[in-house]
Amino acid sequence: MSEQTRYLDLPGGKLAYDDDGDGPLVVCLPSMLDLRSQFRFLKPLLLDAGNRVVTVDQRGMGDTSAGWPEYGSTPLAHDLLALLRHLDAGPALVYGCSNGAAAGVWVAAEAPELVRGLVLAGPFVRDGKSGFSQKLTIALMRVPGLAVPLYMSYYPKWVPTPPADFAEHKAKLKASFKRPGRAKVIADYLDMSHAESEARLDRVTAPTLVIMGTADIDWPDPVAEAEWVKERLNGQLVLVDGAGHQPHVDFPEKIADAVLTFERSL
């Protein structure tokens, strides 16, 4: 992965991304506290279909630097806006997972000329209500020394159908947290809000595809949440039975089919 890594200098740090293929631009944003290699299965399918695919490491993750003044959905939106302008490749199809979906919504509202379509996977475009166990886990993740082991124990719940290389990916993710300046990254993300994206939902005009796994544990009723997002954005909805918070990891072929069908409709 590092051989393909490119960097964009931004106020506060360096944004790492890779850029492969030719054709219509697709920019993929992974979920919070994961690596851009989350798209290791979906990316080649999109490339084979004739797209140019860019995948991004969020602030403090992977090859992107740490020590930023802010973390979260809105800072990621600013990074996405800067990246799209830097690439200067025309409007992109933005595939955002989790808080990456919130960033896509923000950019689509603020710079509609840069977004030809949105794919929102396991989308957090508003602040959710956590149950007691989630609140307790989040509180414990703020305790020094507990954040990484607790997060790594929770992480598999997002991928109920793990791929063959899941242990290897987890090892890479854990190693990412040990890199210099990463000690507080998890805690810094825990205070993230998606309110600024929710406030912009009615301004989004880009065609939108919502993808939700029925086994996404981040919502008490993932189907209801997906329906809500679809209605707010007047979009399309694909429900993936048995998929978790990263449906493109659980069922990449199904997600690729949905994305490419949506892309053709644009």
C-alpha cells in the first residue's frame, strides 16, 4: 500500500491517499478509526469497471499524519473538499462509510459542482442515540491504556462476515495506533458530531444511494435509519442482509454491483 501512497499537504497535517485507474472518479472514505485498505475488495471491482479510484486515510489513521487540531466528520469534509479540488478531475462519485457518509453530505451541500453522486454506506449523517453498553464502552475508551484494546475487541462486531484476511487487517490497524502521535486518536474521535451534516441534508441535490447492512450494530434499527436517510435525501436504498457496518467488506461483489448500477444511472 505504501508504494502507492500520495500525500496532500493541508493546514494541520498531511492527508494520505492512493490514486489508481483511469475514467470517472470515485473517491472512497472508510469508516472512522479504520484504514483505507478497508476498500481492498471493492476497489479492484470498481477499477475493473473502468473507474479511477481514490481511497483516503482519515486524520490520524494509516499513512495520514496525526496531531491535527480537530478530528471527525466536519474536519474530514474539509479534507475531502480540498482533495477533490486538488485532483481537479471533475465531479466525483463519493463513497462514504459511516462518518465518511457525513463528510460526503457536507461537501455535496457546500460544493455541489464537485459531487456527481453519493453512495452512503452504514451512514452516520446525524447523531445517533447510544445504549448503556455503548456509552460505557465509549467512556472506558477515554481511559489511557484501555482505548486500543477495547476498540480492537469491538471492531470485529462491525464485520459479521469476516474475510479470510481479517486477522491480517486487524493487525495492520492495531499497528497503526502504535505509530507516533496516535495515542489519543481514538479518544479524539469519540466526541465527534454529525450535526453539521444533518443540517445540510436538505441542500443536497446529488443523486444518492444509501447502503445499509441489516446486521449493522451501530443503530438499534438499521433499516429504519436507512429509510430515514433515503427519505431525507430522496435517494435509493439497498439493504444487504447480514452485512454489518462495512458492507463492502462483508459482501464486496454485492456492493460493487449496487454501486455500478447506480453509477450507470448517473
